[in-house]
Amino acid sequence: MLLIPIAFVLVFKYAPMSGLVLAFKDYKIAHGVWGSEWVGLEVFRELFAKHDFGRAVRNTLLLNCLDLVFSFTMPIVLALLLNEVRNLRFKRINQTLLYLPHFLSWIIIGAIAYQLLSEGSGVVNNVIAMMGGNRVPFLQEDFNWLISYLAIGVWQSMGWGTIIYLAAISGINPELYEAATVDGAGRWRKVWNVSLPSIRTTIVTLLIMNLGRVMEGSFERIYALQNKATTEFTTTIPVLVYRWGIEGGNFSRATALGLFQSLIGIMLVLMADRIAKKLGEDGLL
Amino acid sequence: MKSSGNVITMHRKRRFDTWDVLIHLSLIIASLVCLLPFLHVAAKSLSSDAFVIANKVFLLPRGFTFEAYGKIFADASILRSLYVSVIVTVVFTLLGMIITICAAYPLSRKQLKGRTALTMIFMITLYFSGGIIPEYMLMNQLGMLDTLWALILPQAFSAFNFLIMKTAISSSIPVSLEESARIDGAGHFRILWSIVLPLSKPIIATLSLFYAVGRWNAYQDALFYIKQAVELRPLQLKLYYLVIQASESFQLEATQVQLSNPEVLKASCVVFATLPILCIYPFIQKYFVQGVLLGAVKE
């Protein structure tokens, strides 16, 4: 019975790993993967010298770190707000609406974003124009694109991210709140001195996990939102792998880039795991 | 959530104060931000071209018409990609669940030898993979490019879902139940079929939905693997070419390009592609929440 999944994993997960040798070869289609010439680290030397390489690494780190600042904090705020709501039906309706964007594909989100934010016909710009402002190229100019990208990320994940925090908050011993009330603590004191410290471990664990992932990048999210006018920030590692490898046919260089990303990624995950364990958390592995 | 909420309510029976108003207000704003984009696109899709070109459509349709939807249903290629998406999602989900159960059930039992090592084999794939290009080359070698198998097979095993399934089985099914079944003469498959599966129904539902919604929404692999075979494009990829790249025109439009405004058609395509998810969303939401919490236990 175990044979089915093992065979599956070997063929579709482990077999591609052997394809990583491409990163150390000068791949020629005529010679095949195994017939191509070994070139050692030559491909990597070439890769590191590329202008786009530096840009892709910078963008991957930049987008993910900014995401961490905004998309990571918003769910905490929302969860604390939701926790203050006493009317359960109000809370329910809000949660349902807030979770919704998480269920949509990036294509649909991208399409909606263009419908809303495009310069000439987007409704947001129509409103701005109606109020006498100037139209803003939200998605067609590098820096604006960056902000839109981040905002859309927050929009997509803010509700969904609250689930874990809400669960953690619901595990707080009610007596803590009672004691705080007896001591004369107001609402904000209770949020600040009871709720937040109680979910601190959850926050720290999730933060460390996310830090371990700053070298990864969502191809789908960037690809659905990018356009020809905004290449400055959209060139990230996965996008470059796609452009070089599948579109451009330079399999060796694209594989090397992918391998570079996974190796750094693994190192970051291991480090994150170490830190988590040092702080007395469960760790990830 | 409930218990702490009630206790708090009991202990501060104050009336709505300013902070309450602010909290509710900010939540309402956040929810509206999630809802209004859909309303706008839906309104646009039901409006007539003239109002949309004049930028006069906000949250309600102007010059109400179903014309754009008529065009979608007349476009064979869109319906075809919907069909492809449905087929791929169904086969993928079934296969994914079979593989997940086949891996999770034996490995959840403590008497299996070499359990840790085998689990490791599966778990490594969560953190390390060959990457985009080697996977692409594999699909190429297997001759699966431009076939639906490329969308079904590679992702069918998910280490994450496997982990959730394994945890769920080992925590929800007592060993004693299995042992007594064995004493009664039941074999492995009989135990799986009559005891484990019926008891794991909730988790099976959750994971099936993870697989299905994930498959339905993904387009990256389709973008990579389905290049020549235009008729095999799943809905999301079709939407990508149609709406975002706008490199592909609507089949019907060829005859009436000047007359119609693609904005309305684009909007109706978005609604068309969103509707399946919106329809099932209210019912699947709770399963997803459960799944997230189960996954978080390990994390």
C-alpha cells in the first residue's frame, strides 16, 4: 500500500532533483542531460555576473520583507479587533467577508486589480478624477506597482491570517481578564497586557517561519500583477527562472538560479528552526 | 472563542462606548474593502458598454444587460476550458486523496518498522524540490507536456496534506479499536475501509477541499506545461490570456471588434470564473478553518 505513494514521490519529487546536475553542465539539447559536458561552477560564475541576477535577489528579498512588515501585522490587528466584538453574528459576517479573498486565484485577483486600478478606466481612478484629483498609474509605474502589490497582498491574506490568532486568543484563560478587570484595567490595557502577551508565542513562531521563507517567491502573484511597464520590481527569482529557462531555453542557467534559491531557502529554514528551538518553541522540523 | 467572549461580556456590562463604535467601524470598513471590488466587477459585467466606456459604473449596473454573458456562453473555448478545469480538478482530487491515505494510514501506525525513515522521505519534499526547470524537463521526458497529466500527476502528493492526515488518523483512532478488529480477523484493508475511513470523514472532506480548491486556482503549472495544446487550457490560464495579457481575443469578437468594449467582457469573464468558488464558499469555509488549525498543531 505504501508502494503507491513512494513510487509517486520518487518519480515526481526525487527524479527532478537529479535534474539539478544541469546546473553544473553546459546543457545542449542534442546531447541530452547526461551527455552534456560538465563545466563545474562555470554556470554559477556566469549567473552571478548577470545584472538581472542581483536585481532578482534584491527584489525577492525586498518584496518578501515588505510583505512581512504589512501582511504579517495586519492579521494580528484584525484578530484583536474581532476579539473585541461581542455580537457573534456581526463577528461571523465579518469573518466570512474577510476570508473571501483567500479563496480566489491570483489570476482573478489580478484581473480585479486591473479593473479597479488601471489608469484610464479603473473605478478607483474614476473616483479620484470625479473628486478633482489626478489619475494615478497604480499598476503601470514601478513604485506605485510596488505599493499596489503589497496592498493587494494584505487584502488577500489579512482575514485568513486571523484564524490562528483567534484560536490562540480563545485559549486564553478568562480569569486573566477577570483579574485585570478587578485591578481596574481598561479595555486597551487588557488588549496590551493580557491578549497580546498571550499570543506572543504564536506570533513569534509564525514570524520565524515566515523569516525562513524570505527567499521564496510567489510566481503566481507577481505574474498575475506584472506588466511590461513595471519590470524594475517584478523581476524576482522565480520569474527569472521562468523567463530564462522555459521562455528562453537556457536550462542550465535557470536551473542554477533555482538551485541557488533552494539552497539559501533551506539554510534560512534551518536557521529559523534553530532560533525557534532556542526560544523554547517547538521548532518546525 | 465563544467561552472567553461570553465571560468578557458578563464581566463588563457596559454600554457601547466610543471604542466599540471605532472597532466595529474599522471592521466594517475592512469587510467592505473585501466585498466592494466584487460588487463593482459584477456591476460592470451587467452594464451596457456605453456606461462603462463613460466610466459611469460604480456599484450598481447601469443599462442592465446580460449581453456579455451571452457572449461567454457562445464562446466554445471558454466553456471548453471550464470543462478542462472541472475534469482536472476531479481527477486530481481523487488521486491526491488516494495517495495521501495510502501514505498516511500505514505511517500513522506505531508497529510499522522504519516508520521514521519513510516519513522523512515524504517530509523532505516539503522543504526541498528539484525546482521549476528540472520538473519541466521531467515532464518533457515523460512526454506529458501539453497533456492534462502534467496538471494532475506532479502535484498529486502534497507533503503538507499528508502530515495533516497522518496526525489526524493517529490522534482520532484509538489503537485499541484497531487491535480488537484485528482479533476479530480483519485484515489491513478491511480495517482501513470499515474503521479508519469512516472515522476520518471530516478530515477527508477538509483535505479533498484543500486539493480541489488549490488545483482549481493554480495556473503556474498550466502556464509552463500547456503551451501548444490551446484546447487543454484550464479556466484560470484561459482567463490569464484573455483578461490580463489580453493577447487573445474573444472568439465571437472577431466579427464585431469595433462595436464591443472588452472591459465589460473582461468583467463578466472574471465573474464567470469566480462564481463556482463563490457558490461553494459558504459551505467549505468551516472545513478550511479546521484544516488550518490542524496544520498549525504541527507548526
